[in-house]
Amino acid sequence: MEPRPKGLDMRRYIETIRNGIRHTRACSLRLIAGFVVLYGLAANAAADGAPSPGSVIRLSTLNWPPYTNRDLPEGGASSAIVRAIFAKAGYPVEIRFWPWNRAIAKAKSGAQDVVAYFPGYHCHHDPNSDFIASDPMGTAPLGFAEHVMATHAWGDLDDLARLRIGTVVGYANTKKFDARARNGDLRIIKSHNDKVNLLKLLQRQIDYAVIDKYVMQYLLKTDATLRQHRDSLRFDKKELELKDLYLCFRNDEKGRALRRTFNRGLKTIEAEDMLQTYVEKLVQE
């Protein structure tokens, strides 16, 4: 055993011991605080009927860049928002990408434990299913793409009756537009995706294509075929509507609980700013 120090060395020895005690106490307090936070998350989840923090939340979506795409950072702008919100509550997120109608069907059936789909302009794409919408998690400018040589214009939906309008199968547009399309009051030409509609515009097979402004910008920038003709197309200055975007939860106990968790987290971030920053950076790069 080493001899105890004396005099000045003794005071340094005592101070060293005190510092060690303070450090140990601080570490203990941080550890306790960490347990309290985790306990609080678990308690809130249990009270809500949500899975305990750490459980993987599985969602379905489509490839709809720049909002959602498996090859983009975080899976796209909307995916990044969803991940950030659930991460705050302690949930990792797994996102599966399918064609739009299949993504909805997966959430409806709960296949592969999918509890919700996104991003929807609303949550009533399948009239035979029961989904509940989150609070809005950003907005999307919906309007028309047109050829730069086009001479037509529109002021209201009545002006569209004589024009050939391209839409995408399974996509919602606006309530009034979709109602007129169902009633046969509009000349609708359907395609399987936005790229096909833009190609039809280039070939003057349609007069307008319903499309999201940012989706159009992304396609004209990144698609090899469309990029060659980007100066031949434009987004019409009159928008159809500025659409809210939603995460659509299955209306069961788990879905309702996760919706409450999501909406609480949504209040703690600036979702619209996140979306705009992501999109602008991606389109301008």
C-alpha cells in the first residue's frame, strides 16, 4: 500500500477524490435522466396504445421524386420528414416502395406489417377502405404542364372541356376536377406515370398534363430523354391547387395511436421548410 501524501500533496489528493466523486455523481444523474426519458417515451406509447419506442414503423409509398424515391437521400423529401418525426419518438422507420395503388393496398391489408401510406393529397383513394389522415406535413403545387408553343389558356374548369388533358392512373387531383372527369365533362387521357404524359406533350398528343410543379422540375432535370427537351415544356402559371400532403394511417388501434404520435412530433418541426429546402437543393444541384 502506498503511503498517504502529506501537506500540499494531501490537499491535492483530497481535491482529486472530490473531483472524482462529482464526476461520478454527474454521470449517474445523466444516466438516470436518460432512463427517465426512455421511460416517458414508453409510458406515452403505452398510454396511446402505440408500439413501444424502438419498434420499427413500416410504411408504403411510391416512387414519386422528389417527394419519395428509393434512390434519393432519406428516400425523398416527404420520407425525410416522416423519418425525422418518428425518430423524435424513438421509432426507426422502414419505407417500402410500390406502384401507388399497390402501396395503398399494402397499407389497407396490413401486409408486411405496413400501417400507413403516403404522401396523399387526401386519404380516400380507396373508397372501400378506412384510412385517417395525419395533420398536413407540407404542401405541393399542383397544376398543368404544357408545351411552350401552346396558345390555349384557362380561367376556370369550364375552359378545359375542349382540351385533351393527361392524368396519371390512380392519382388524385382536385375534388372538382376529378368529379368532372368522372362525369365525362373533361377529355381525359390516362397514362401510367408523369413521364409518359410529358412525352405526350412533346409530341402534341395532349394539350395539358396534370402534374406537380416539383415533380416536373425534377423529371426535366434528371431524365435523360426529357432533359433534351426541357426548354420545350413549361409549368402553366395558373395552378390548380396548392395541395396539402398527408400520411394516411389505417383506422385501427395501432394506426390511431401512431397518428397521435406523428401529429405530436409534427408540431415540433418546420415540415414545410424542410420540404422546400430539400426540393430546392435537389432541383438546383
